[in-house]
Amino acid sequence: ERIHSGGLADPRSDLYACGMLGYFLLSGVEAFRAGPKLFNDILQKEPPVTEQLAAAPDDLRRIVLECLAKDLDERPASANALVERCELLGRE
């Protein structure tokens, strides 16, 4: 992501990292497999919705996938916004 943007980081880059961790915790696999096309896959492909990920609660899966959005504007606006959304899980 930072490679694609010329090395400029945005706080929402950290939310991408949270999404990668959440994806792994929910699915048991990495969102993108290591290999020669790893950077290309991260920049251009959407992570697959595995059977395990599909079994996660809809709201939680949606939050994780929003954190992995390629477009920064589609991610939560801040870490605080992400925490607020997570706190609402199970209450709605």
C-alpha cells in the first residue's frame, strides 16, 4: 500500500494492518499468500471470503473487510471509529 502511494503513510494504513490480523483470526489463513506476486495481489486483488470467514458474524466480517478496502476513504475514518464500531457488535 505504501509502495503504491509513493511511500506516504496515512493513519488508515494501520487500520489495514488491523484488517489483515482480523482476517487471519477469523479465517485461519493469510489474506494474501506469500510469493512472487504478493505485492501485486495486495494492491489489486480483494481477499477471498473463505468458508471460515463466511461463517463469522456478518457485522464483524464487514468491519474486517472494510479495513482491507483498497480505497482509504472506504476504511473506517480512524482507530477510534473502528473501536466504536467494534463496541457496537452484538448490541444491534
